[in-house]
Amino acid sequence: MKKLLLLVAVAMTTAFSVEAQKIAFVDMNTILERIPEYKAAQKELDDTAERWKQEISIEYGKIETMYRKYQAQEVLMSETTRQQREQEIVDKEAEVRDMQKQKFGPEGDLFKKRQELVKPVQDRVYDVIQKFAGDRGYDFIFDKGSMPGMLFGAPGKDKTEEIIDKLKL
């Protein structure tokens, strides 16, 4: 009898101390793609990146031209002139690589521009999700797009459309 009472007491304690956690998920890509400001920001970023790629390509073309001209005239050059031209080509290559890093590097201009244009939209979405979670009592809301381990999500737990509605799109 004592064992039974002890077992019941442990079961009741466990039942009261363990709460069910409310979990949902959203698809951030779907949400963001429906926001006109995000689409405009993405287009501006894509256009800027393409323009910068073309500028860099033109600079690499100039280096190629310098190198071909050097090769054509190499036999006629003195050792000093040859070394000077080689150094000019190497310097120009370094300059273009630096330009490429400045534009596309991890802390480059494109990253900064993305922060400037996209982050405010993302922050707005995160604020809506946070308020939604608080209002509905969700403990966790996951982004199914960024969860490579998420193989299945019950359709009833997908709150993407509700978040889109809250954004008033």
C-alpha cells in the first residue's frame, strides 16, 4: 500500500511539474516574399551586386589587356622595364581583388547594404512573430526554412498565413 501511495504521489508531482509546450512553425521565406518592401530591397540588392560584378569584370578585362600587351612587348623590354610592367600587373590584380573583397566580402558593401535594406523588414516580421507567440501562448516558433533537420510539420502547426495576416499584407 505504501508503494502504491508513493507511486501515485510521484505521478501527481510529475504531472503538475511538466507542462505541455506549445510549438508552431512558420516559413520565413514565404512571409518575406509576400512583403513588397522586402521584394524591392532584394531587387535593389541584386541590381547593385550585378552592377558591381560588371565593374569588377571590366577591371579584370583591363588586367588581361595589360598582360597581353606585356607578352607582346616582353622581348623588346629591358629587364627593368619588364619587372616594372610585371609589378604593375600584379598591383592591378591586387587592387581588383581588394575591390572585390570591399564589395562582396563578409563585412563588405553588399553586406552593409543588405543590413540597411532588409534588416528593418526582418525586424518587423520578428516583432509580429514575437507578439503572436505571446498572445497565443507559444513557447517556441521555428522557421521551417532554416531547420534542415525538420522533416515534417503538422499543417495545423504552420502559422505562416496567420503571421502574414498580422503583417496586414
